Amino acid sequence: MTDNHQIRVEIAGTINSIPAELWDACANPTENNYDPFVSHAFLKALEDSETIRPQTGWQPTHLILKTPGCEIEGCMPLYVKSHSRGEYVFDHSWADAFKRIGGIYYPKLLSAVPFTPVTGRRLLIRPGKNYIEREKHLIDGAIELTHSYNLSSLHINFLSEQEWIRTGEAKLLKRTDQQFHWLNQNYTSFEDFLSGLVSRKRKAIRKERLQAIQRGISIEWLNGTDIKESHWDSLYLFYLDTSKKKWGHPYLNRKFFSLLGATLSEKCLLIMVSKDGRYIAGALNMIGGNCLYGRYWGSIEHFPCLHYEVCYYQAIDFAIRHKLKRIEAGAQGEHKLSRGYLPTPTYSSHYILNPYFRQAVASFLSNELTYVKHSRNALLKLGPYRNISY
């Protein structure tokens, strides 16, 4: 694929065919805004562990933007999907509706980080270039690929708000949802954070924290070289337990966690819980340039409020200590609101080839947007803070 200026959009069937330093120059050009999930190492761990491969319904089809001199100026994580699992932007009802009118929804094209409902850039452009123009090349390339592969649709999930606006200008349908994020108001300590809450919420959190650490429970943070294979063994057991409860089967295998630890341990934070000399629960967080991302939690023994302590309060402690601006605690969970996490918009963009089905989806999204806005406004009125303007 080329344009009039001889900028080429090429397809890479595996992240391994793209030099890491060239991909990361586009994905993470500065440490301040570092996003571990679009890093070459993270996407490579998914592919090398074979959790991402055609047999699991994920065919890597990454787009690369090249100059005539073969310099990489942009890239886009992209997959041909044969299902909608592991995406967290739910379009199963679209697939069912399209099937009822005789259409074939799968395969489709998806730009996202597999199994990861985290907001971030999807149109990865090297700094110093004509940013908007280069983004348009990637969008046009993805649309052209959707047509040439005879796919039903293109979906760009959990993209940044700025990308969402610009893809809308490119005539993609715009969709929004919400997650619960914690924002650091320059707090100096957890007590400083609590001081900004209404009294009953402050008392409830203190009570939960006391309940969680009773019965001889201890909690530790592990990062970098402190994380050993034995820790990944325990974390994977916890992940399996939660996966079976939520989804019936795990998306990730044990090998993925070893690869993650081998290449991105400095960006990993394990919050591990032990009792009587053995680990009974834990959570994996990823550390970004200004954000802590809560990813996987699990336990093999139940203790009241332990989940809240490990996933929310310990994360807040860490973010305050390391001056991170926010915490993204994953998908869903209105219970996070009373614990200081506020409803925050998330974004996705969608290109539907069939014009009649596109019109139906557009109508659906218009109604959905009204509901999401109403829901967020209602939740914000229940927010736990005393003096924050929502």
C-alpha cells in the first residue's frame, strides 16, 4: 500500500519481524508517557508464548509506515480476529444481528492490546513527523486492509481520546464506555488521600484495611530483579483461579509470565500476600510513565476485604509514593467508586463495511452514548470526595 508521497504501509505477520528499537521509537519515544502494553517486549511476549496465534483466533497483521528510505515512521498493533473474546469492547450482539440478516461478521480486523482493557495510543507515530498526516496513513491503511481482506469491519479499541476524535473525522463510528480510575491530587500519603473523602467513606476504608491485614497476613511489593520464577508460579495459580471463575478458561499461559518477567520486570509490580509462610493471594500491576495499571488478581484463600486492600489501597499507596498521576484498575466494577476510583470515559472506533449494517450500528451507538453519559453523571453524584469538582 502506497500514497502519492511514496509513504508505504506494510503488513508484518509477526512482531518479531520488526526490530524492537524501531517499534519502540514509535510506541514509547519518551519515558514520561511510557506505555508498557504497546511496547515491543509486551506484544512479543504474547506472540512468543503462543497465546496470540491464528489457532487462538488472533492473527497478527501489524501495520508499518515506511519512508522511501525504509525508515519506520509509524506502526499500529493489528490482528485479524475470528471471534470477539478477550477484547472488553463488546460487539457480540453486533455479530449476532449481522448473522440474522445473512452477513458474516468474522473474521474482522482489530487494533488493540490483546486481553488488555487499557487506554493508550494505537496509532504509534514517531515524534518530529507530521503527526496528523501519518496517523491518517495508518487509518487509511487499516481501512484498505479491511476491504482487501474482505473483512466485515475494523475496530480500534481503548484508543486515546485524541485518536478517537481524529478517527471520527475519518468517518469511523465512535463508541464510548467507562472504567473506574484513581487520580492523584498531589497526595503526600494515604492519609492525605483519605482526608479528602467524606467522613463515612473514610471510616469505611480504614475499617476495610484493618480487616484485610488481620489473621497473620503480610503484604509485600516486588519489582525488577526481586521477582523470581517462584513468584510467577504463585501469581499464575492466582490468575488461573480468577480466570476460571470469570471466563471459564485462562487467556494467558504460564510461559507468558516468564517472558514478561524476563523482558519487562522493571515495569512489573507484584503485590503478594502471604500467610503462615506461603503465598495465598497476589496481583500483577504494570508501571507506566505516569500511571499504574492493575491487571490480574487472584487468591487461593478467602479473607474479607483482602481484594480491596491488594488491588486498590496498596495500589494507591504505591502511586502516591512514586508520584504516579493515576491508576487504571481494569474493566467494570462500580464497587471501586466508594474506594476513590471515579468513572472515566473509554473510547473505541469502528468501521463497518456493509452500509446498511453500518447505519444500524450507528443508531445503536447513538442510543448507547446517551445511556453511558447518564450513567456516568449518576455515578459521579455518588462520588466519595468532599471538594473535587466532577
